[in-house]
Amino acid sequence: MGKWASLGLLLLLSGLVVACGATPTPAPEPVAPEPTASATAPAEPAGPAVLPNLLVETEGDVWLRRVGWSEFLPAGFGITVQPGDLLRIPEGSVASVFCGDETLWEEGPKTLPDDDLEHTAPCQTGRPPRPWSDVAALRGEQDEGVPNVLRPRNTALLSDRPQLHWHPLPSVASYTVTLISDDGQDRPPVPANGGELEWPADWPPLELRATYVLVVEGDGVRSDQGNEEHAGLGFWLLSAANAEEVKALESRLRAQPLSPTAVDLLVAELYLGHGLRAEATQLLEDLTKSDGAASVWLALGQAYLESGVTSEAGAALERAEAAAKATGQQELEAAARVGLGLVARLQDDGATAETHLQAARALYEQIGDQNGLEQVDRLLSD
């Protein structure tokens, strides 16, 4: 990965390697390694929870112009609405914005007038989009001949008995699943078929202040092959206080007068804001089955990219690009191209990365999006 791995290490992961200062190191035994070094989870977000401001309802035509843009562009469900943006809703169309500042949640979504006039975004605060340089994980998947872990990896968790998912190998039907941990509990290897496993009944649940790595072995090949330091593969339980906060906020979101699709997207953003990538990707995957909006595919691709699951990230970002292009949402099309460029870098495909980033740059230049241009130029100069 060259310089890109260093960028991801410095800007994103305070995880298993950086925040902990140590990682669980298995003994040489190939099937059931024991951790020999303790580790702690990365620092969790502090302060009040703030979501992005999202367009949670759209019917008909909705038009958006951000600060610096040369013109109004089509806007669809799930896009981020930033303070200072202008929205225009033609007669007969519908658009509602949910403001991410939790102090405004009791007011519910704000419906904009359909008078074909320019209206300033109704939210003065809200979580801004993360810079792209913060999104790509330290390490991507190994080659296709490895049963790569899908989730949990590089994630905090709410559940202490999570489902386990990995990429099954084409010619392998049975696997052995083990867990490396530093909590001192004995979790013997268990057999599994396919690419997923419910938490084994005889395994103790996860414990707070411990870190874990899922290891899947099939036909003599392990999921952590070539990554014995387990960088970017670890997971841990969210602290009890933060877990209670997330659950309380989720309950408030699910009580909002919103469509189930809008609620699920907001909850996924809540999860991502607390590093709960595994729960977020599962929720977003389910959401894509009922809603093919470009914003949903983009969120799923970004979440997988943060987890280092490049194959799934690439597939989701390709769907995001296609959906954005079909609906004229050039900003989301550009964002999907940036994500695909980062996927290509994690796959050590510099030529493809350059192609995607240059395409994104051209789109941002056409829109007049200076922030997008600056981010792409930083990535291109790396």
C-alpha cells in the first residue's frame, strides 16, 4: 500500500495498533492461538451526539445549491444538508430535512415550502461530512484465496454475542472459527459452514475493555494470513455508558414521525458516529434491499471502506456511482468516484485509483465544489 497505508494509519486508525500500543499476539499454534499481549479499545467519541442533517423525504423534484456551487443540482433522499445550503422545491414536490442536532429532534423533520423559491437550509448545526482522508482503513483485505473477515472488524460493538461473517472460498465448504482475545476466557475452535456463524452457545460473551480478533481457517488458509499483527482486524465492546447513550438516542430516533427507511439511515449514522461499523453495515445492507438511493449505497461503501473490506466497499460504491449518475446527482457521483479511488489504492492499483480520482476532480470542478477539489488534490498529491 505504500504511502497510502501511512496516511490511513495517521489519519484514521487510533485502533488496535495506535490507541492500544499493543495488540493481541497469537502463539504459534495454528488452530487456537492464545493472545499474549493486552490491548484496549480506541477512545470513544465524547460530548453530545450530533448527526448529519439529512434530506429524509423527497417526492418529485428537489434542487440543492451549496455555497460555492455554480448552479442548483438535483438532490435525492439521504443527502447531507449543510448550514448555508439553498434548497428549491417546485410546486407539487415534497422535501423534508431532519436536523442532526439532538436539541432539535423534538421538532421532528422540517418540511420545506413547495413554492419554487430559494430557501436556506433549516439547520444551523449538524455533523459535517468526514474528510475522505479519514475514511480509508489502514489495511484492506488479503487476496481472494483467503476467507477474509467481513464483520466484525475494525469496529466497536453493542452486542456481546455478535454474528460472525466472512467471505467463503469458492471450493471450501467447511471452516474452523476461533477468537483471539486478551480477556483470559477460553473459547475453543468451532466448525462452521458457508460464510456466517451465530455466536457459539458455549463461548463466553465479549467483555468490556478487551479486544478481539476473529480468525477463520479453511483448507489450511487463515483469514489473518500475512497480517499476524492483526492491524485493522480488531473489535471491542462499546463502553457501558456510551452503549446506553446510543440505545437511548436510537429509541428517540425510532419514535420520530419518519419513514422506516429514513429512521434506519439515521440510526446507521448514529452507529457510525460511535464507531459501530459492524452494526451500521448490517443495517445499511438491509436498507439497500428496500431502497436503492445513491446516498444509501454511498454510506454503505464508506462504512465498508472504513472497515477495510475493499471488495464489499467497491461493489457498494459502484452502485452508488450508477444511481447518482442516473439521477443527475453529480456531487454523489464524484464522492463515489473518490471512494472507488481509495478502494483501488488499498488494492495497490495505482492506475485505477488515478482514473477515479481524476474523474471525481473533473466533476467537482464542473460543480464548483472547492472543498471537494481540495480533498481530491490532497489525495492525488499523496
